[in-house]
Amino acid sequence: MIVLGLLPVDETRFPGSREHFRIVNARLRQIAEAEGVQFVDWASSLNGGDLFYRDGLHPNAAGADALAMILRERVLSSEVQL
């Protein structure tokens, strides 16, 4: 099983969200660790680039591909039960 963190958002469009999302992701990580499951922090896994639509929230096609590759690598590199 895998717990997915919140996607990073554009701080200029959503002021204050970076800190709030950091807190939520930290809590999600704690829960995943307590339950013995993996946690994927998208923000630390993405390599930047133009991966989101102009709204700064939703991944575009390139972003969806990048997210899918991250998830695929995590699933294949471990004994994750889906």
C-alpha cells in the first residue's frame, strides 16, 4: 500500500499553501510510517519543469506522465501490495 502526499501548488497563486501542504504531508508521512506503508512526497520527487496547467494546481499531460513514472518506479522497486 502507498500513501500519496499532496501535490505541490504554485505559491504565487495560492499564498501560504506551501507551509500548509508541508504540514499535511508531514502528518500523512507519520500515518504511513505508523501503518508500515510507503509514503510518496510528490513535491520532493518532481524535478521541476512545466508540469502544471496555468492554474498552478492541476498537472498537465507532462505532469501526469511524470507522476505516473514516479508511482510506477515506487511500485516496481518494492513489494507494494495494491
